[in-house]
Amino acid sequence: MGGRQECRPCRKACAMVITSRCGNRCDLCLVYRPNVEKEDRRAEVCATWDKLGLCKYPPDETICDGCMSNKEDAILLSSGACKARPCVIERGLEHCGYCPDYPCDIFPAEPDAEDFYAEMKRKGVDWTAADDAMMEPYHAKRVMDTFRTALK
């Protein structure tokens, strides 16, 4: 499964929070297989990803077992494009949040919100609050920063 983190503010282990190697929230991701099996909302997230040029496959073919999966036949959304997963595995860490070099050059960068919205406007993309909500699971840096703050 995924990396478990403590919940805030209760600081108890939470079985509901599942992160990827870089900090994306698998438990909130609409293409994460356990979520698809409960309620298939892949078309919604793919519509948002299309605005960013990120949807590689039709919604009914878009699925992910999560990069924490140890299954040999696991389907990973990043499928080779991710540099964080092999790095973390090579270092013997659960996720980037434990790395002494965090954040580094291979950590997935997140644009500044102001820059992001300006770029969407420049491209003529009709970005909505619903799109922001669809992207919530993929704020890896925010998740890892929160994790590292809690380690101190």
C-alpha cells in the first residue's frame, strides 16, 4: 500500500492517509485502484488533467496501483517518468520526506499558485475551483513539508 502518516492535529497514526514515494495523496487520488473500485470518478480527474496535457489514456484505461505497491504486475501512473520512486527505493527510504537531501532536483516541482493561474490564463485554459479540488491529491511538496515539520 502506501506510506502512512500521522493525522493532524491528533498526531495518531491514520490508516486513511496513504502517500506515494514523493508525497502525492493516493488515498485522495481518483485513479488509485482502491478508490476506483469504490466509486469510479476517473472521467472527472481526466478532464482536469486534459487541461494540463497530462491525461495519457482514456479514463476507463487510467488506473494506478500506487508507487508503494510491491505487486510485480502493478500499474503505476507515472510508469517510468518518475525519478523520485527509484531514488527513494535505492536509498532505502519510505518516501522523500525522510531524505536528508529533500527537496532536491529530482523532487517533483510544484509551480507557485500565482504563476500557475497566470499561465493557465495566458494559455486560455478555463481553470476552475473544481479543477483545483481535483488536483488536491497531487500537492506532494505541501505533504512532504508538513511531514518534515512534524519530524522536528
